[in-house]
Amino acid sequence: LGGAEAKWRRILQDAEDGPLAAECLMGLKAALDGTKAPTELPFLRACLRAKKYQTDKARKLAVNYAGFLEKVGWQAPFKPVTVTALERELRSGFNMLLPGRDRHGHVVMTQSMGLLDSKNGTLESHQRAGYYLLHRALQLEDAQRCGIALVIDFRGFGFGLLRKLGRSDVSRGVAMLQDCFPARLAVIYVLHQPMWLSVVMAMLKPLVNKASLEQKFLLVGSDYSRLHECIPSERVPVALSAGGTLEFDWGAVVDQWAAEEAKQETPINVRSFFDTDAGK
């Protein structure tokens, strides 16, 4: 682990071993009175963990979370963030949530850019499906305590598709993970990075802290041994074609979530994922 990440984990452990956690929870709940932000304690705990128990920053994050949903309109009845509404996008495998962790304990999500196909939905709807998966990830204690790792594979994603990316698409995607969602993106493993990746990085620079950009990206290319140093091959799905040996039925995972959703007596929404504490 890098020094900054190890320090972040120590801060969380120290806070939750003492009285600070409860004090911050109550303080944050009170500070959110009169806002549109959720005030369920599991959500507030996730915000505090993401911001190292700094209440003022956690409050801003909670408010931004509500503001983001309102701004993009990802709410029922028009654009709900549910399996029912996003089943095509989820089943495409463009984004997946893996069952294993990387060697640093991060929960792992994947993004296969070559599967971005209009037959499976728009880029915006795929981002909405990714947003659903982020909420699923945040139900896992490791996602809150250790952070999330993203494996992004550029195979099959040509320059023609890049030209279709608008600044609003990029901004929306970055906002999902930066100051608008109570999760910490710890690292991005980049497979088969194209020559024009520098164009994307240039688009990201105004949106992401420079030091953060440099720390978060690990360029793997096609040398999967570098990936396996971080994510053991037995935790990498065969379907990713990245030297992994994990037989992983992603469709069965989506089936399970769809079944859970069908049992709900009231319309489901991603905020309900915060009804229970991860690790509590």
C-alpha cells in the first residue's frame, strides 16, 4: 500500500475504535437538517469514511450526492436506477462487480469499453448502470474501508467511439466518483491503453486533482502479469480475456438482483441500499 492509502486506513480505524465515530455521525446528521441529502446513518457513515471523518467535507459530499441525482434526473419514474430499468445494460457486461478483491483489499469493478454498443443502451444509460453497481459495491465493507479498484479495458474501443464522447459524458462520469458519491476510487488498472488515451487524460485534468490522477492510474497494457501482481489471476474472470482463470457467471448475479427487486413491496431505489450498515 502507498503511504497515503495506509494513512487513510489508519485514520478510519482510529476513528471507529474511539468515540469520534458516534460524535461525527450525530454531528453530520444535524448539519444536514434542511437539505435534500439522505440522513440514514449507514449513508452518513459511508460519507464520513470517504472523507476521513472530517464532518464538513462529509456534509458537502452528502449534499453533492443528492444534488447529482437531481441534476442528472436519475430518479423514478423517468430514469430509475434499478435492475428492471437497466437490465440490458447490466447484462451486457460493460460494467461488472467482481466477487474477489485485489491484493490491497479493494472491491473490484470492471469496464470493458469494447462492449459499449448502442444496441445495449446509450453511454448515459451505461453510466446509470455503473452508478447502480457503485451502490451495490458500497454494501460491501471493504468498499468503504479500503476503497474501489476499477479495471478498464480499451480493447475494441476505437477513435470513432471516442469522438462520440461529449464533455458532459466525461463530466458526469467523473462526478459519479469525485465528491458526489460516498466511495473512494483507490486505483484504476488500465488494459490495452490506446495511443489517444492522452486525449482523455487531458479532458480529465480540469476535473481531477493532478496528484490524484498520477497516483490512481496503473497502465497495464497487454502485460497481464502486471495486472496479476495486483489482482491474482484466480480472481480475474475468464470472460475478461486478461489471463484470468475465474469462472464467473455475471448473468446469474444480475438474475439474483432482479429477483431481490421483484420481491420488494415498494418501488426500489438505490438509496435503500443504505438501509443497513456495511460491516455493522
